[in-house]
Amino acid sequence: MIRSLLALLLLAAPAAAQEVDPRTLAGQPVLALASHPAVTLTLRQSSGGRQSVVARLARAPGPPLRVTPDGRYLYGWGCGAAGCGVDGFFLGLDLTHEQIFVVLVSDGVPLLWVPPRASPWPAALEAPLREFSAEMPGRMNFARP
């Protein structure tokens, strides 16, 4: 009886241990990061009533996920046909603290900033945000080392 219970526990353990390291998502679309267990629940909670817009733009075309040169942040985005400044979803993940960074733009209006744009954002994400939308970094507060 104890052996069979132990065997069941050992069989179940690898499933929990198989969570994908977010770094391995580099090269995939932003939807892969949005779907990762370290991101999905927080993203769902923070997007509130904008979940359908997030879902649509997470599936939109964009560059593959990349890691910042310092190796700390994984990021990517998806953009509608009119461009990211009109319809766009930027998603970043702090690989050390599993904190997410989100900018959601719909119909040319930034609808969501996580953390809020007045809060300090990591300087390592300034260049990626400039690629996402040239005017976005001018609206934000980046922490300087």
C-alpha cells in the first residue's frame, strides 16, 4: 500500500517539475509567454475587462520573444495591422522575480500599463519599448541605475 502510494507520488512529481523555463521561449511568438504559468494568471488578473483585446493582440504578428542583453528580461509583442501605436500588446517578464510588464494599446489609446507608467520601469526595457512604439518610452518612468 505504501509502495503504491509512493509510486503514485513519484509519477506525479515529474509533471510539476516539467514547467518550462521561460528562457526557452525565446524565439517564439509573444503568445507563448502570455500562456506561460508564471505569466498567465497575473496577466489575466491585471487585464481586467480587457482580456479579449489582450487575447487578440497576443496572437497578432510581432517579432519573436527575446532576452535583454543583461539576461534578466524576456519580452515580445504583437501588433495589429495599423501598427503597435494603434493596436499593440507588449509583454515582458522579469526572469529573476517573475514580475510582468505590460503595455496594451487599442485604437491609439494606451489602455493598460503594468506596472503603472508612473512607477519605475526597468531601464533594460526602454529600447524594446522604443522598438514596440517610438513614442511609448517618452510616456514612461524608467529606473536609472
